Amino acid sequence: MKNLMCCGVAGFSGKTAVILGLALSLQERGKKVGYFKPFANHNASDESGKPVDEDVLLMQDVLDLEYDYNEIAPITLPSHDFTRQCVEMTHDRAWETIEVAFSSFKDADIVLIEGLSDPFRGLSIGLSAPTLAKRLDCRLLMSIKPSTATPCRVYDYILGLKDYFSKEGVKTAGAVLNQAYTSSFDSMRWVIDNAEAQGISTWMIPENLQLTSPTVGDIVRELNATVLCGDDHLHLVCERTMIAAMRAQSALGYFRRVSNKAVITGGDRTDVSLAALETSTNCLILTGNLYPEAQVLSEARAKEVPVILVTMDTATTLKNIESLPWRLRPEDTEKIAIAKEAVKENIDFDKLLNE
């Protein structure tokens, strides 16, 4: 069983969820799994202020890894300044740091290695994904999120990357078409058939809004919101977001169209807030720092719906929610279970790991 590196083609391609699903399933089979991220992203800080990568913390926690952070993620750099800091670090220093850290995984049955957002990052110092894969003696798995506009373009990416990997002396383990929209299924099946005909194992994982949508906790964290009630239900997933700016008479029918939603409205719109709480609402977001009437909070507590307060206006609130990156966190137990099942149901493990 050869080590495997998973790299994206663009940001937020879902490679972390794929790796986590693979790792959990392999642990179920009794395998000792290592997780390694040579170049980690500085997107958080620990208690001492040290820069850390949230994906690494996720893997440490969920997989119960015995390795410390520096062994798993030897180099942690900010995404916005990654290339410049890499060049300043130099090839020899970076590779030596990665090589020493990777030696910690000698006792693992398989090491799952997470690449960066695309296979070319690190090329500036000669340590792109295929170069690292060759030196760490592993195969490369592509994680690609198909475009809704041009889904068949994925086929070009698969062929182009396989050719690039081959020229670098690395074998392609296959491609995962991750979080594919239902409307693109026919196109994805065409891509899979043609890629398989070219000898490239290809799998599709259908979109699951429960996995890719933010939780109430994500929204609270990103909007710096105040939780007015529902602290015990911040794990709820908000699959859609609706703005409530209509008259109260029209609100109920409008809200009934969508389930598991977040509703954005002003704190002074008591009638609209109560209408939202009569339907499948997972979060009520009150804008403009306008505190609601007691009746709204009382009803929300009875329905176990979190109510949060933000200082920004409605348009800004919606824009910020829509730009939220989907990210798994250790407390997202339901999402983690979904990611695991999605991988188990849609990827042929034996084919992927034993080719």
C-alpha cells in the first residue's frame, strides 16, 4: 500500500474532506494512518499565538494522531504571502525541514499527504506537488470541484495534470470529481468514461449541502456575531440563506419554500421573525444591532433556533455569509460522518490504494 498525496486544482476543492474520509475508513480497516501536510496554511493561531493550520488541527483531533504539530506540518506559511516566503526560505532549507519531519511516519501503514490548493504552488523553489510526491515516494490523487458553467473542462484538467505528473516521474492515482452538482451528472459521467478510457481512475462525489454549508457556529465566528439564544444548537447547518424584507403577510409562504435555512432580517421586524420561526429555520440573523422583542427570543428558545445579532446591514451580512469558505472543524461530528460515508460510497478503495 503506497503513500498517497491529494492535491487540489483550485482553492476549496474538498481535498481535506476526501483525505479525512479515506483516513477514517482506513482506520476502520485496522490500518495505522499518518497525515502529513508539508506546506500548511497559516489560517489560525494556537493559545501561544503560534501560527497553525486548522486542517492540521482537525486531523490531529479526529484521527487521534500521535504525531505533534511540527511533525505533521513542518512549514506553516500565510497563503497571501506564500511564494515570497518560500523563496526567502530557499529550496534546501525547506526540503530538509520537510524530509526530517516526514521521517516520523516510518511506522505508519500508509501516509496521506495533503497538497496545497493547486499542484504548481511551490514551483518557485522546486517543491511543487509532483516534486514532493516523487521525493516522498507517493502517488498523486487530484481533487477537482467541477464548474457549473463548463463541467466538461474537468476532462482537460485531468489529462493535463496526468501529463504534467508523468513528466515529473510521478504516477497518477486518479481523480475525484468532488461535490458535483446534480445538474452536471451527465457531463461528469462523460468525463469519467473518457478518463477511464485513458487509463485514469476517476470517481464522482455528489454535492451534499449538509457537508458544504456553514454551521450556525461558522456564521457566528465569521460575522463576529452575538448569540442571543440557542448556544446549544450552533452545530445546525444552514443550507440556504434568505433575506426577509417583505411584508409579514407574504413572509410565511416565502419561508416555506426552503428548509434548513438562515434568515436575515432586522431586529425590529418582529412579525417577519416570528413567521420565519414557524418554518424550517436553523438560524435567525438580526442585522443593524437591533435587539428583538422578548416574544421573538421566547419563540426561538421554544423551537430551539439560535438567534444571533450582527452590527452590519443586511446586504453586507449576506455577502459575508456567501463568501464563507466551507471548512470542517473537530466539533462538526455530523459533517465528518457525512464526509466519511461519501468517500466510502463513491470511491473504490481497493482500486485507489492498491494500483
